[in-house]
Amino acid sequence: MSAPQLVVHRDKELMAQAAAARLITKIVDAQAARGSASVVLTGGRNGNALLAALGASPARDAVDWGHLDLWWGDERFLPEGDPERNATQAREALLDRVPVDPARVHPMPASDGPHGGDADAAAAAYAAELAAAAGPEDHGPVPTFDVLMLGVGPDTHVASLFPELPGVRETERTVVGVHGAPKPPPTRISLTLPAIRAAREVWLLAAGADKAKAATIALSGAGEVQAPAAGARGRSRTLWLLDAAAASGLPRDLYPPASA
């Protein structure tokens, strides 16, 4: 697993714009190298700000949207179209504005879908969908995502892996149902750390003073069970994208002064 690298931007708006530009470049490079790209989206204010910035960027037209697979790192287990679902928010921020191939957009199941209110069955179905998309070159039960993005919660949670809950301890399954989450809604679906670590690059997004403590804990050698963000690593790169407020508790020697 790769060691974390940090890029710190002046404010959250600049962070979103720069991260969007970075993502466009990664997608275009992956498509040039392999013909298609695979990205895992995240929700929350930072993930949605990135998608909105991407949608507003003229450079978005450099992406071949018909050859892009989109997955999600986690989802609130709510009915299809619920405004709190990450997939709903992603469609509003970006996906309804670009020519994506619907067959290559892979939202996590909703609570009114074929599995009803059984989050564990829905998680197993998403795991099966990931496994079906994985090829021999992936060496595992999930595709080798080009970029997997994660928001970092104030409690250091990533996806819907919360400190000390069973999901963060999972070592075998790639997707789990989450029950009793400490923030609403309590029932969710989430990729596990083994699935997250299948990505070539993992990007952790943190903006705002309320994320400063979490960033400091996760980047200070904490264990992944106590601080799930500490366990989110990419195969070739782990990139923390922060604004100055979120980085305010970190030693300046962790990141180049020019990056601020």
C-alpha cells in the first residue's frame, strides 16, 4: 500500500476545482492507456462540490463519458430517488449533465429495490456486480479502480465505515450492510477496506475546520479500526486533498508550502 501524500489548497472552492481538474486528467490518461476508466464516487459536501466543479469545467468534454464506469463507495439505504442518496446527489451535480452510458453507471441498491429492506442482501448483490466486472487482470473480486474518492468525516469515517463498528473490521467481504451508523440514516451499504485498497489511487477529501481533528488523527499513525481513514490506501497512490482549514492541525513538514 502507498504512503499518504498531501495537497493543501487555500479554501474549499479552490480544492474542489483543482480536484476536478485532477480527476479529468486521470480519467483521460486511463482512457488513453486502456480504452476506458473506472472511478468510485463519494457523496457528502466535498464529493458533491467536486462533481459540480467537474460539471462546470470546459475540460469535462475531454472525457469520453461513454467509456467510463462509475461506482459508489457507500450509499444511504433509502428509496430510489431519495434526495439524501449519494446517487441522487451525483446525478444532480454532474451525471444528468454529461453523456454517461447508463449501463456503466452502477449505483448501490435502494431500499425499495429487489432486496427490499434487507441491506445485507443488497450489499451482497453489489459485491456480485463488482465481481462480475472484475477481469483476470484485476487479481481479485473487484475491478482495479483508477480513482476511488472518499470523503473524511469528523469522526474519521470513510465511506460508511465508522470507528469500531463491524464494517471497518471486515477482511473478507468487499461490500457490507451497515447497521446502527452513528449518523443518520443508520442503515447503509459500504465498500470495505479490502475493496477500497483495490484502487490504483485513493483520494481522501477533507475541507473545513470540522475536519481538522480527523485529518490529524488519521495522518498521525492511528489504527484503522479506531480511525478508518487511516486504513484507506491505494495500490500506487494515496492522496489527501485538503483545504487550509482541514490541514490546520497538521505539521507543515507533511506537505510542501507551495501547495497551500
